[in-house]
Amino acid sequence: MNQLGFPILSLITYLPLLGAFIVATLGGDDARAAAKARGIALITSLAVLLLGIFVWARFQPGFAGYQFVEAAPWLAGINVEYRMGVDGISLFLIMLTLGLTPIAILASHGIKTRVRSFFAALLLLETMTIGMFAATDFILFYVFFEAVLLPMYLIIGVWGGPRRIYAAVKFFVFTLAGSLFMILAVVWLWRHVGTTDIAVMTHTPIGRSAQMWLFLAFLAAFGVKAAVWPLHTWLPDAYGEAPVPGTVMLAAVLSKMGAYGFLRFALPMLPLASAAAAPLMFALGVVAVIYISYVALAQTDMKRLIAYSSAAHMGVIIIGLFTFTVEGIEGALFQMLSHGIVIAGLFLCGGVLTARGEALTLKNLGGLAANMPVFAAALMLFSLANMGLPGTSGFIGEFLVIIGAMKVNFWVSLLGGAGMVLGAAYMLVMLRAVLFEKSANPRLAKLKDLNAREYAMLLPLAALVMWLGIYPSSFTHAFDAPVAALVQAHIAALNPHMALAMVTAK
């Protein structure tokens, strides 16, 4: 259904593209054009955010299907249409993208070369990400899913660190190789179903053997994006070499594309294969939580430690998704939202130090709590949320995942929950090294606390961390209905008699 009668999702999707075009074609001298580009990019991202808030306000939480639906002829000869829509699952990921883009633009103050091109790439990335989450046609989804590669490759490869070319190529090759399997799956599904409409595909029966092959294709595509162990090896290089704005978008938003793909395609379309693969996914998730946490504990660079922390938390999300329980899936979704906010805050804190000319090697930092108390408070809040401390957003998602996993397997619940303990270990090591240990670096005592621009970046994220931790139902109500419908459909596919009994009991 479309409550508004006009294509607001397309407007939200392509307005950043228009902004990117304007920014890329600005004239004048470099300094003036750079200032204009930064202003236009920020205004564009804020305008799109306001449109997103309007959609959120008009969204009907109790409806499980797609809302604000748009449909138009596209590739009529092969029965492929331009289709867009949102449900409670995709809406909050779009809102996460819309909220973090202006913050990433504010964090771009250190970009000094090819500034217009940078902001054009950042706005292009926003368009492709929103389009991917809003697409309800599989071909359209695939186009946006692949198109994200180009701006992100440029952001890492042009404006990244010393090893940026290596990191960009590795990110590109890993993601593209996985996606090749997905296009084969899309073609097979199109031939089997006769259309690429996601809603139709979801309700079309597929044989068990075909489901297994399709699941492997989806695992290759979405597993790389979600940094599922052992497909995560591109992540520390990409996160470590990307500029701060690129790292924020990559860790907070793009890493969710893989988990979203599992939730949107693998679970509802391939219920038999998903159930059969659940033990494997649990094993991969547990390895990610435990092994990658130990790798994070061994890091000597703040940015790489946070990067490995991100990969470990993605393991928790994978465990939650494959519990096939309402609690587990809602916990995974909440963790996706919380992780996006928290990991963005942590990388931005690292960017605050980088902007002051400091390297992020832990042994060269220390004692910052004394002369940067507001910075220290922000870093501590995001770190505590990353540990899953009760009262912060990080606790709710992990707690729900543990409950969901407990219903399936006690050991999965126990080992998955170990991530909270290990997370506390490596985050406390980082806090001690950065904030409290004495440092031989005399420059650290002269560093100034947060400025107005940095307040504007970190305060909204800190407020959301606390709000989500105190009042989580203000967000979970948006995806209650689609998650309940997904779980019931999964039960029906595995055991139709059990599903009928559940409906009768209601």
C-alpha cells in the first residue's frame, strides 16, 4: 500500500544523487568550491533525513507487508518491474543510513584533496544504500547492491591511508566475487518463478535440493558483506585504511547489507535450506564471537581493535537470525541498529584524535581523560555500549539474541553470550590505554577537548545509545509485525500442522 500517493521512496533515494551531480559540477577555485560542496552535501543529506522522518511518522507499525509501495514498468520483456517499498525491517535500516550520512559529512573536515569528488561519492553511496534497502524487486536490489561497490571503492582507494589501494582492491574483489554467485541465483529464481518481484518469490515453493544450492549462493554474497568468518578478512584492511567518514558508513551501514540479505531472501525464500544450514551458521557465528574477540584483544592500534570488534558483533547478529525465533531475530535487528550507532561513535572518537594529528597506536596514547573529559565520557559511553552494559543500546540486542538462542541450543546461547565478556576485556584494555595510562607523549597534555562540530557528530549518537537502552520498544514496535510473520511462515514451511495449531490457538 502507498499511504501518500506519490513516490516518496524514489525521492528519498535519488535526491542524494541529484546532490552528487551538483557537487561534482561545481565551478570556481578549489577552496571556494570545496566549501560549497561541503555545504551542499550537508544540506542535501539533512533534507533527505527530514523526508525519512516524515515517512517514519506516517509508517503503520502493525502492518507486516510493504508500505509506500511504488511500481512502474522497467524491463517488460522479461517481466521485471521497478518496485520499491518498505516494511519495519527495511525502514529502520534506511533511517540508520539517513541519520549517519550527515554525521559522516561533518566528519569529513579532514578531507583536503579532491573535495568535490569526495562528497559526490559520499552522496552517491547514500543513494545506492537507500535504494538497496527500499528495493522490492530482486533485479533492482542486485543493481543497487553492486553499485554500492563503486563509491566505496573510490572512498577507500582515493582518500584512504597508506595501504589504501590494497585495501580497496581487496574489498572490491571479495564483494564482487561473492555477488557473482547471487546473480546466478537471481537468474535461476526468475526462470523458476517467472518474475523477480520479491513478494511473489517469497511465496513460491522451491524444492529442497534447489534451496540448498541457492542458500550457498546467498551465503557467498551476503556472508562477505556481513563479514561472516572466514569471509571477514577484507574487513580490518578496509576499515583500517578508509578515511573516517568512509569507515563510519562501511562499518555502521554497509556491513548490515549482508545481514539484511539473509533476512530478506535466505530465511523466507529458502526455509528448508536455512533450517538445515542453521548449525553451520551457529558455528560460524560462535567462532566470530570468540576467535575474533581474541584477535581484537591482541591489537595495538585503536582503529583496528574497533574494526575487529565490529566483526565479532556481526557474529552475534548471525546467531540471532538463524534461531528462527521472534526474540532472536528481533535481537539481531536491534543489534544491527545499536551496532551501527555504537561503532560509528567509536570510529568518530578515533577520528577526533586523528584530526589532532595523533596516531592511533595504543602505546602512544594515554591520560586523555585529564585534559579531554568530554571526549573521554563519549568514548567511555560508546565502549560500555559495545560491551553490552545494561542501560545502553548494546545490552538489549545481545540479551534478546541470548534468549532466542537459549530456545534452540543452550551451548549456542552460552558461547554466543561469551562475546559480552570478551567484549568487556578488549574494550577495557582500549579505555585504559587511551584514557588513563601515563603517556610519554608530551603533545597529549595539550590536546583540546571536543569542538562544536565534534559535539554535533557525537551528541546525537550518544543520545540514541541511551534512548535505545532505556526505551527500546520505541524502535522494536516497527518490526514486531514483519518478524512475527516471518517466523510463522518459517514454521509453516517446516511443519504446516504446527503452524495451523498456532493459528487456531490464537
